[in-house]
Amino acid sequence: MGLCLSLAEEAAAQGEVPVGAVVVVGGVVVGRGFNLRETTGDPTAHAEIVALREAARTVGYWRVLDSTLYVTLEPCAMCAGSLVNARVSRLVYGCTDPKAGAVESLFSIPTDVRLNHRVEVTGGVCAEASAELLRRFFRQRRGRS
């Protein structure tokens, strides 16, 4: 999660919402990313998607088997669905997202038994540090210190 937090800080420095993600297979980082929606003008350029795309290129297959995705913020519906589609084994995330979270806040996509794959989930890892990055970013955007 330390690397995710560093990536989130890099996102904030570029004017992006500070969310960072990494994909690990066998103890090796195979994908990393942070939000790039503003930079690229791509609505799908969430940290998780950027990291999953790199991981798929690295492993040479769209199924990113036996992997763990770490991310600073609870994934949205698009990202949670992508974890299922990529056959990610485990998700570890920082703070919850009560407005858009699709892991526990609004939906439970990664663990939904109706889907063809389920993802083991661990939430709340480095939650306060992750939440503080987001609070600080949005305070600065609103002009408050």
C-alpha cells in the first residue's frame, strides 16, 4: 500500500484525484497506475484500470491470474467489474467510497455469487492515510487550507 500511496501523491501533483493502484503477482509488481482521467480525457483511466492494463501487458494475457490488486480507494462499479473480468484473485483497498464504492459501500460486485468469478476482499488497509490524501486534495481544490 505504500507504493499505492506514493502513486496517489503523484496523481495529486498532476492535478488528478489522488488514487493509486498496483497489481502484484508472485510478490512482483506487474502493473501500476494512478488516475489519469484529466490528463488523458479518458473517463476509464481510473488507477485500477491503468494498473490492470499494464499488468495484462506484462503477463501477456487478459486474465491476470493469481494476482492481488492494491488500491487506495474502494473501487467503483467499472473497476470492481474489471477485477472480476480480469480474474484478479484478491483486492486490498484503503478507504471506502460512500458515493461510488462498488465493493461494500453501494454494491458488492467482487463477491457477488451470481458472477462467474469472485475476488477475495480486504478493506481498510491504510484507510486513514488514503482518506487524508483525498481530503487534502479536495480542500486545496476548493481553496481551503
